[in-house]
Amino acid sequence: MDSNWILEQEKLKSKVICYDMYNWQHKRCISRVGGMDLSFIKGDESVACAALVVCELPDCEVVYEDITMVPLTISYVPGFLGFREAPAIVEAFSRLRDTNINLVPECILVDGNGILHPRGFGLASHVGVLCDVPTVGVAKNLYQMDGILRDDDQKHRISLLHEPGDHFALKTNSGNTLGLAVKTSAASTKPVYVSVGHKISLHTAAWLVCLCSKYRIPEPVRQADIRSREFIRKNSFSQK
DNA sequence: GCGACAG
DNA sequence: ATCTTGTCGC
């Protein structure tokens, strides 16, 4: 079952575009940024709450939200997160396109990695290709691979990050830059790991993440996280 | 065999 | 991911 997933990732990965398809950064014309996240229930592996929110710049005011309970068919397997979480987001994005095309965001921030992934195809790229929308991967923890390690050198470079916007490249042994460790808020010690999802350059991706960050986690993703958790709590799905 | 392992 | 409250500090 794993080999089929690898073939599927390789097939979809060939469609990934790692450069800007629009000139938002130069013209400063981004108006809406999406964010997605899934929350789970402690003792229930069968369902999860998926959230897709749309924030409007420059203040990241939430102008749209789609919070839904979704069935889970696949368990979490490191390296294959897309197969577990992408379907719910693809459906939510499809609903948004069908019902509120005027609120469709220019880009979606995804919690998880883009091409900063063992096979270059993380959740953010998965969502980007399936929805054919620009995406950025924003991971809270580093997925170690190819010489990109949480070693002392890594810790040292993190300690050198001071101002929001400070960052350093995450390079493989062969010298390829797969992502950036970015300090997004003055208060946080931990950086966020940004990588290209689809149809955006790494530089623009980091710029956008910083543009949307009031706290460590960029607002669109943070709001999706808050709202999906709250939905589970209010509906007492936890007492199962 | 042992350790690693986004969410 | 989730289990979990308050608390120390800017």
C-alpha cells in the first residue's frame, strides 16, 4: 500500500511549480490568504474536524470559514500526511469555489510541509496540486532529512534569529535549499519551517508568511486551528 | 536490530 | 495530533 502512495506522490510531484505564477509580491496586490488545519479527538480515530478559513489583508480579518467533521480512513503515516488530510481540504476548497468565488484566496497556507519532504511532496504541495492553487507549507516542527538536522549547528543558527523576518536556509547535503527556518514573531524562540507548496517561490512564500504573522503561527493557519478545536469542544465530540 | 518520524 | 492549569515575566 506504501508503494502505491509513493507512485502517486511522484506522479503529482511532477506537476508542482516552484516559482511565482503571479506578481503579488512586487505589486503588493494580495488581498486574501487561506489557512487550513485539522483537529482530532483523543480516543476517536474515525473522524476529525477540518477547517478552511480565508483572511483578508492587511489585518487578516477572517472573512470566510468552513468547519466540517470529516471521516478518517487513513491513519497518520509520516511522509504520507497528504493522503490523510488533503481530501477534506480539497472538498472544502471546492465548496468555496462553488459558493463564494469572490472570496477565493490567492494563496493557502497549509500546516505541514511543501517540498521540504523526503520525496519533495508534502501536504502543502499535495493540496496545491489537487486544488490547482498556490500554497505554502508552514510546519511547526522540522522534518529531518538529507542533511537537514536538528543538531547543534541548527540550534545555534536558531539562536541567531532575532527580529521577525530573520531566517536561514534549510539545505540538503547536495546544496539544494528546500525551505527556510523563519522567525515570525518577536516573542517566539522557535522558528516556523516554510517551504514552497505550489505556484509560489520560496522568497515570496516567506514574505507572505511574515505578512500574515501576529504570533508565531501565521494568522490564517492559527485561526483554522482555533476554530476546528473549538468546534470539537463545543459539540462534545470528545466524550466518545 | 535501532532510531526517526510534518500532523 | 492529543493528554493539561497555572504561572512567571515582558
